[in-house]
Amino acid sequence: MHICSRLMTLLHDQGLDDTIVVVGGIVPEADIAELKALGIRAVFVPGSPMQQIIDFLYGAVRPRAEAL
């Protein structure tokens, strides 16, 4: 939580609020809602299906690429 909170603050301070931040690893279920409230776009825990991660990234990045 501490690292993610600091990361989101630093991104905000640099005007990078539109950066897509994804977290993965062993994350307590109780922390996921708080991470998302910080602006973390997705949290993938061990065992998350690879296709779920791919679909999220594709859906998050594609609209930005098409806008270029």
C-alpha cells in the first residue's frame, strides 16, 4: 500500500494522472478496493488467468493508440 500510494502521488505531481498503473502479486483482498481508490486501474493476484490480464491491457491501451 505504501509503495502504491507514493507512486500515485508522484505520478500526480508530475501531471501523469492518465498513466495506467497495474499491480500484481500477493495482495490482500481487503487492500484491492483501497488500491483502486488510489487510482490503480487493475490488481492481478496469483492465479489470475493470463487472458484476463491480456484483455485488460488491450482494452486499456487500444483506445489510446487509436487516438494517436
